[in-house]
Amino acid sequence: MLYIIFALLTDYRILVEQRTAKGRTDITLETHDHVFIMELKFDKSANEVLEQIEAKRYADAFTLSGKKVVKVGIAFSVKDERNITEWIIR
């Protein structure tokens, strides 16, 4: 769903399940001067999601791009709200 929104509303480069040295990012969105690394998890906290981005060092793949790297952790609730429950941007 997020991919469709970004693809229809922007001209930015969008990659899904992009491989890095230690895993795959869920969504990578590249603008002219930023790289947004987005990780999505069900029934976990946004902090836990960001911990995965840090632990797997997803940002390392973009350090030579010269762009500012922004990490986004998005938590969904499947059991209760069936919606985005929390997000953190660093």
C-alpha cells in the first residue's frame, strides 16, 4: 500500500526489499537529497523496528551516496486496531 502511494504521488526512486549486506530493507525511498529507509513490522513497537535497522546496518549501503539518510520505523497492529499504531523517524 505504501509503495503504491509513493509511486503514484512522487517521481522518487522506490525500491522494495532492497538487498544490503545484512538483510533487506522493506522500502527504500530516494529523493534528490535524502534516502528514507523504512522498515515495517506487525505487533511490535516502533523502537523494535528501528533496532532492526540499526542492528542490520541498512544505512551503511547509502553512506557514499552523499544524501542524508533518514530511518523510519513503522509499527502496525494486526490484532486490535488493524492500522499503523506508532512510527519513529531518526
